[in-house]
Amino acid sequence: MAVPDQAAATQRTAEELEAGLEEIRRAPASGGTVELIVRRPAEGQREVLEEAALDLVEGLVGDTWRARGSRGTPDGSANPNAQLTVMNARVIELVAGDRDRWALAGDQLYVDLDLSVTNLPAGTRLALGSAVIEVTADPHTGCAKFVARFGHAAHRFVNSKAHRHLHLRGINAKVVEPGRVRRGDAIRRLES
């Protein structure tokens, strides 16, 4: 299913966002679920997938992560520590509302799982489907497109210093064992 790169609809107020924080904190810590998988085949395009392949080199196969590169690397190549972006489904539901708008956040995996730094510190490995990903230390923050789609209040909320430890904007990860992931797959934290 393709998702158009549409302008923002109704935007939540700071009060509405703060009121939703308790529901976000109720996300499961020890095991969760893959709620949505999104591929970005071209700038401004989103494809919602039922299943995707995760690859050591390409990340989510068919996504433009590698081709887009990064301003954060010396040579402009793609940052291997930001191969995948993972966002808490409860956060995006609060921020975006309608599930049809979730993909506009620009992440590839939307999960019902506590993404806080205390629950998933850098180096934590997660099994989802037949793949394994590893949480990286690189911060994941909202950009100008996030502001345009969800508003300044949402951007401030997900990047708030007071909530930074919760990783409301999400986390970066990399593929450490290739495999396939499907919507609805269980997520397991692997012991090191």
C-alpha cells in the first residue's frame, strides 16, 4: 500500500501530547510486536508492507537509506549505525492519530515496545521474525519534515529533554542477522 507524502492534518496540542505519556509508558518492556513496516522507495514516498527482508548491507531491502547517504559521515555515505529507524507505535499513534498517517514519520519499523534507554541501551539485540537488529547509540531526532507533518508541539514533545530517555522519536538500529520480518511478528530482546 502506498502512502502519499501529504501535508499535516490535525496536529495535537502540547497538553494532548503530555496527557498521552502514561499510555506510552505502558508499552511492553520484555517483548513486543511489529505493528507497521514501511519502505521508502524514493524521496517523499512510503510503501506499507506486510513483510520485508532485512539485509546486512541494504538494511530494509528496497528502502533508499543507503542511496540517500548521510550528512553525518565524512564522505556522505549512509551511516551504518542508522540503517533502520524504529519508532514506538504508541508514540506515533498519539502524534499522528490515524494509522494511515504513521508512515509519514519516516521510520521503517513501528513497534509496540518500550524503546527507553534503560530498557534498550545501545548494543541491545532484538529478534524480530527471522532477523536480528542491534540498537545503536546514534540519536534519532525529528526533522523539518516531521514538524511540517505533525507540528511544532509534536516535535518538541518527542525531543523534549525531560522525555529524552524514553526515545519518543525512536531509535536507530542496524541489521546484525539478515532475515524476514512480518507485521505482527513478536519481538524478543536477546541476552548478551
